[in-house]
Amino acid sequence: MQKTLYEKNNANLPRLETDTFFVDFTDEHKYTGYINDMVEFINGFQLKNTEHWARFVEQFRHDADGADGGWRGEYWGKLMRGACFVYSLNKDPELYAVLKKTVSDMIDSADKNGRISSYAVESQFNGWDMWCRKYVLLGMQYFIEICDDASFVEKIVASMKGQVDYLMEHIGDDKMVITSTSTFWEGLNSSSILEPVVRLYNITGEEKYLSFAEHIVKNGGIASNDVVKLVLESDILPYQLPVKKAYEMISFFEGILEYYRVTKEEKYKTAVIAFADRILKSDFTVIGCCGCYYENFDNSTVRQANTNPIKIQQETCVTVTLMKYMYQLTLLTGDAKYVDAFERSMYNAYLGAINTEKVTNKKLEAEHPEYFIEPLPFDSYSPLVAAARGIGIGGMKVMRDNHYYGCCVCISPAGLGMFAKMALLTSKNGFALNLFNTGVIKATTPAGNAVTFNIETDYPKTGYVKVTVNLDSEEEFELKVRNPEWSKTTTLLVNGENVPATEGYIALNRIWKDGDTIELNLDMRTQAFYVSVEGPKLITGFTPADRILPAYEKDDPLAKERVAFRRGPVFLAQENRLGCNVDEATAFEIGEDGYVEVEVSDKVPFRHLVGAEVPLKDGSKMLLCDYASAGKLWTEESKMAVWMLAK
């Protein structure tokens, strides 16, 4: 089994001793419907655009970021990781050729010292230099997972060793401290290079890289404190940490997880799990993101229904990084609650960010006629109360040819690629079916036999899922089927016979035969959500002078008047094109049990996942749609709200 799971990349081998679930790189996924359409949209519109790849490599051939302490150097690696994830799903040979070519170009961009940086030597170890180098390493490491050319893999590994060897000549216990290599966020961005450093140790087995990782870990992530220690020794919540930048902090803890997988020191596992659970407790919104005050942990579980003057919130970089963290926690623990969180992010904040209409930013076009204005495939921020999408481009930097790009645009393809990785995971005893989408998944059983799972469903429109198991010969193994937390009346049939629906996973241990069927019926009743808003809420000011100091926010009386509706994995949203005014209060008819008797509707006049008519107190109905499909015009015409004013 071990060879089947990890023959492509020994960076993953330690997981066999620490994790519960695994990704089998030999699995094949073929989906239809909305998810597949989005994969093909991003594949053609973004990932196979060779001009982008050449432009991003070019940032390393001149001092692109040194003058302004920028992060143009992150674009290549972020996009490469996502592209490799998508390739593992669609196996597009054209995409593979594009990726192999740009990896070769990136290797060739190294200077005589093996150094690959978008900062000149004179300006290195400053700003976002280490952060950008991190993404070059990660991009190369994830390409190894899909690469079928052993000699090219050797070339990639040699390049990565040269890059990290150069870093180790300058950074370490008796040299520069890792947290001193950036003045941003107390060096947290630099410390997140821990993840690819540990992975490089796994690939090469060279102890010097583990020693470098130890240097990063013992410096605690930030200059003023040790965030791992803080999480271990207190009940501190993410928004109470000295540095609250969500994306970078999650990235650092991803590195701590990789470090645990190598060292087997339980305290690191404890910290990684505790940090994840505390995010879900204090900083997780209905759409599956963090941060109502820019891109920071800010107690957003409580603050999410506030009338927020800060429109920059719910950043897509945070969404994707959080999804990736929940995916890693699923592998580690086998706990279905992390799949629940991943799915909420996927079907709400993430899919909502895809720019399916190829809209451009009109403000940018008006203010900068010298730029090459073009539609970007992803939006950067997601509204919660009444607002329009498309307010700005997160992490936008202009390159010297007057083309621009952004951080969220680069990181986002990873979300679609992770759908396949999360959908079916393997275990030492069998499989875990986590996500539901019409398609075919070909996998390998614990005994090494071929098995195919044919999935039929129109989920999330309805909660009915049918899985047919096809085998050449019968075999006994375990198939765990996720029972989502929101489904309170789940039923499951195997070959027409009822099986008790346990919480988390429904474990089916049996001798499977060709043609066996599983029928899952999930509870798709619509539930009303409110937030607890009593008392002052600790938030964080982020002017340059008070970046790490706490502040308090008074209650917003309107927050108590807002309601959100969850139907299965999706939250419903108002949208002006649906015949309502999202700025006005609505008298919804909500039952005493907190549920709403909605009717699924096909009246939504644009492409959507779910349309629903919600009853009002006067006997009429209001048409809503899934949050991800609302607001796609990025204008007042398609203004939207997931937290709706009620009366």
C-alpha cells in the first residue's frame, strides 16, 4: 500500500506513520456538472496561459520586488501549486506541458549561487523575499508529485537544494534569525518557509535541512513571542495572538504540521489541532472564511453580521489557505468536522470568488488607463452584509510591462484541485467518501485491486446521493461515508437495506461485490442562523503604529436584526436581480424550531447551484439563490447579502 500511495513523492512518506487518511496519487477522477465546468474554465482561462507563466518567471530575472518590498515573486509558486492540483484532477496533457516548460524556465532563472529570488542580493532578506522563495520551493515540490520524468525530478531537487543551501549560508542560529528577515508581521511571513524546508528534508533525507527547520521552529514564528507555545500553554484564540494576519499564521502552522510528521513530537500535533479548532470557534463565518477587518483574525464568528465600513474582508487567499489547512487536518485526524468546514468554504466563499462573467475592475480601468486591463479569474473579497462583489484586487502588483496580477488570483486554482483530493481519501483499511458530485472515481483497494465508484447526484440542489461500487472480484474493506454535521435526519441504504446513520462518518465494513449500491439521503431543510452579539468585541487595529494592539468595538444594533439561511452545504443569499432590494428589511416566516419551509425553485435568471423561495410573513415568497452564484456582475445591479436584514 505504501508504494501505491507515495511512490511519486517521498516528501509524503512520513504521513504513513502519523496520519489517518491519505491521498492515493494513482486515483482517477472524472466529474460532470458545475465543479467540472469550473475546473475547465480555470484550466483554459488561466492555467494554460503561457504569457502569464513567462511573465511570472521574468520577475526573478530582475530586481522586481526590491524597490517596493513587494511580493510579485509569490505569483509563480502559488499558481504552480494550484495548477498541479488541477492537473492531478483533469490530467490535461497540454497543461502538463505548459507546467514542465515553466518549471524549466524557473530553474534557469537561478544565479550562479543557485539563488532564485525576485530581490537583488543588495535588497534580499527583506520585505517578502523569504515568502516569495517559499512559493518557488512549494511550486517545484508539487510539480514533482505529477512529474513523470525522473531525470527532470533530479534537476528540480538539485535546484531546490541550491536555493535552500544559499539561505542556510545566511540564516541560522549563529547568523540572521529567521524572524529578522522581514519587518512585516514580525517575520511571520518569512517563518512560513518552514513547510517547504521540511518537505525538502523528506525528499533528500539530508539532516541539514531538518536542522534549518529546527531553527525556524524554535524561533516561534514571530519576533516577539512563540505562537506555538502560546497555543499550547493557554486557551488563546487566533484573534488574540500578537500577530493576527490569518493567511500567514495558517501557513506557519501548516509548516508545524509537516514538522510534526517528521519529528513525531506530540506537542506539535496538539498545537496544530488546537489552532484549527480555535479558528472554527472564533474566526469562521457562514461562508467559510476568516476576517471581517481586512485579512486578519478578528473574532469574525461574532462580528460577521456587523455593518462593516471596511469592505476589504473575507479574503480569498484566506479561504483557500483555510481549505488547505482543513484538508491537512482531515488527513491527520480522520475527523469529519474538518471536511464539514472545507465544504462550507468550497461551496460558499470559494466558488463565489470565481469570476465566471470575466468582469474587469472598472475603478482600476478608470484610474490607470496605462495598465493592460484584463479580467482576472478570481475575485479577492467576499461581502457578508449588503454589498457588491469586485471591490478590489488583493495583493495587486503591477509588473514592468504594465500587466498586473494579484495574490488571490494566483492561489485560488488550488481550491478546485483540492476538491478531488478531498473527495475520496484512502485509509489502511479502505476509503473515506467525503464530498458528493456526479462522476466516476477509480481507485485501488487495500488488497491492490481496482475499484470504481460511480456517483450519481444533483447535490447540493438535493440531498440524494447514489454510489455504485464496481469490482472485478469481491473484497472486504471499509468504506466510510461522511454524514455532514448539518444533516440531522440522514438515512443510508446499502443494497436497499437501512444502515444506522452515525455522526461524522458512517462506517461500512463488509465484503463488497460488483454492483453494490449505497443510497444516501441528507437532511436539506433550511435552518436560520443568528450571531451572538452581546457585549463589546475585541478586534484589532492595524494602522502601522498599532499593528498588534487590541481595540474594542461597540455593539452594532443591526447585527441582531440579521439572519442567514443554511440549506445543506450552501448559505442562501439575496440578490437584487432576484426581485428584492438587499438594503431593505424583510419579514421572513421562520418556524419556532429555527427552520424555514423553502421550496426549491428554477426561477433564478442566471446560472446557479440552488434556487429557493423563502416564505414571508405576509404569505408571499422571496426568491434567493446560493451565495456562490450571487453578485457575479460585480455591480449594484447584482448587489447581494448573506446576512439579511429581518423584521
